[in-house]
Amino acid sequence: MQLSKGLQEDDKDIYLFGVYQGAILLLNICTALLIGVALNMLLEIVIYLICFLPLRIFAGGYHAKTQLRCYIMSSFTTVIILLGIQFLQQQESIWEFLSYIVSFGIIWRFAPVADANKPLLEKEHVIYQKKVRKVLLLLTGIAALTYFLGFNIISTVIEVSVCFLSVILLMGIYKNKVHCNNIEELECNK
């Protein structure tokens, strides 16, 4: 039975899921923007979202078990990220560069990291790996260019985005390893 032009009754759940996921993403983005406004760092949070979201979508990593936990953790980490950006804008050290290089290497080597909530087929793994590497290279180029041009706010935000994503990947790898050690699944060894 057709619901409306082009929509099948069988596809109703798929469309509802898509709308629900879109609403959750929109809520997370709006909350991040509100946190940015509250901390007087709207520009920083906008740049962060532009840099981080494409990496996160393709790289995967740790995912919370519930939407509520995800929302709370995202809100909390947004505050931490913005405070980290604020701190790093007042500093310049070789440690920032070294942490970026290490984080870049972690993402390059391990992304994408699947999760029980977000499993990946082998074909998806290959496609996402190529995409995350392209985004990572693009962001690295932008970070280098903006640093040398004196737009340190952009390079700092990119640095924090990449470092945070590497932590999320390592958490995902750890979670997967613990999960596989706790249950007997052949798929864990893939």
C-alpha cells in the first residue's frame, strides 16, 4: 500500500528512523551552538562542527549505548573542547604540533573504527577509510595554511578536532576489544 506519491508502507519505518536521527543530530548541533554562545565562542564552535562532523561521520569510534548518554557526553565534551581551544589560543608549543602528528597517525592507521551500534561492512570500511583520509588531509592543509597566514583560531580548532577524534577512535578500539573478550563472537576477530 502506498502512503503518498512514491512512498511505500514498507519503507515507513526507514523514513521515520531517518527523521528521528536527523532530529537528534539537529538537537546536538543546536546544543553545541548554544554552548558556544554561552562561552562567547560561537565562531570557534562553528569551525569545530564544520571540521569535526565530517571526520566523525566517516571515522567512527566510540558510540554511547543510548541517545541520552550520547547527548550528555556530547554536551559535556563540547564544553571541554571549547575550553581547550581557548587555552591553546593563548599558548604555542611544540607539544601541540607533536600531539597533532600523533593524532593524525592514529586516525590514518585505524579509521574507520566500527562499533556494535554502528557496524561496518567490508565495502563500507574501504569507502569510509578513503573519505576520512581525504578529509584529514584537507583539514591538515587548511590548518597549515591558516597557521602560516596568522589565522590561528582555525588551525587551533582543527588541531583540537583531530586530537579529540583520535581519542574517540582509541576509546572505540578499547571498547571493541573488551566487548570481544567478554563474548564469544567470530566476528570480533575480523
